[in-house]
Amino acid sequence: SPDSIDVAEDRERFNVMLHELQIEHPKGGIARSEADALAIAADVGYPVVVRPSYVLGGRAMEIVYSDERLVTYLETAVEVDPERPVLIDKYLSDAVEIDIDALADSHGNVVIGGIMEHIEQA
């Protein structure tokens, strides 16, 4: 449903769902200003993954290793403001990211269309 798509793409709603389901995930936050971004990065610890909120396909995503690079990212790659938040998550070194594409019907039948391991840093 459109609401399910929104839960998957809206970081605040997605984090609520993860918490309710007790699913672990990297520490992170949502920045609506440069000051927010620097505070979140300080709390999470570098390196961090930064990207615009509500974007598909990882566009404009970058791994950042310092306050200086974070500020540069915010000035050149995205426009951060309350209407355009930026997601900041702890970058997990040596982690494996896997996507599973699946469809389910109202009877509980599930078809897995693909299982993909990311080979790029993400």
C-alpha cells in the first residue's frame, strides 16, 4: 500500500517500526540543519553514511570521515533544511548489505523475486 511504501522510505516511521519489532540497526539520526548533522555525527562517531531523506537508489549517498567533509557534503551535495532532512547513520565497516525483493498477497503467499548482495560500500 502507499502507506507501507511511506513507512519504508520515511526514516522516522521506519525507525518506529524497527523499534516495535525489536530489530537492530545502525545508530543514526535525521539532520535538519548543519548543526544537527554535526551533533549526530559526533554522537554516532565517524565514519558515517550521509544521504538525503526519502531518496530511492542511494543517490547522493556518501561515506564521510570528518566534520570538515560533512560540512562540504552539506554545502555541495544536498540542501539541508527542515523540509529536506539528511539521514546520518553509523557506517558499519566490513558489513554485508543484502536486498531481498519479495511480493506477498493477502493469503500469506510470498514470492521472492531476487536476493542481491551489494558489492559497493554502502
